[in-house]
Amino acid sequence: MFIKHHGSCFGNTDFTKYLEDAGEDTLIIMGLLTNFCVNTTVQSAFERGYKVIIPEGTNSTFDNDYMTGETAYRFFNEATWADYFAKCVSLEETIELLQGKQ
């Protein structure tokens, strides 16, 4: 378990060292505040060369003055990240990707 004190999990040097030592190249990212912490982590992972998978329905956020949480979810998952920063796929496809079937 790693404690996060910044928007991106990459702010924790223990976490980044763990990934480097493990030789990981693919991350599955999920969490709360799609438009803040999750977005920051997704883009930070992409900038560091990681393949990013986001399973459908595994991030969420609150309504704000500009859009509902559902609109923000769709904006990031379907328009911002999809096929550029990350693969946004169903849970079943996520499992298949992990098993090397795709």
C-alpha cells in the first residue's frame, strides 16, 4: 500500500521506485475524482511511457458548477483519455488484456 499526498500517485517516490523495480509497463488506474486525481495520474503515467488501462465504471467524480459527475466521467473516459492516454475498456476486456488475449 502506498499513501498518496499529491494529485498523481507518481508524487510518491516509493511508488515510482516500486514500479521501476518490478519492471511494470502497464497500469490499471481507477479511483475517485475523475477530473482531478485520476486524470493527473493517467496523464503522468502516459508521460512516463506506461500503458494505461481504465476499466469501465471504475472512476467517478462529483457534480460541479459546470457539469454533472456523469458528464465529467464521460468527458474523460470517452473523449480525453480514450485511445490516446489510455485504453478505456470493459472489465471483461481488461481481464483479457491482463491475460494477454488481446
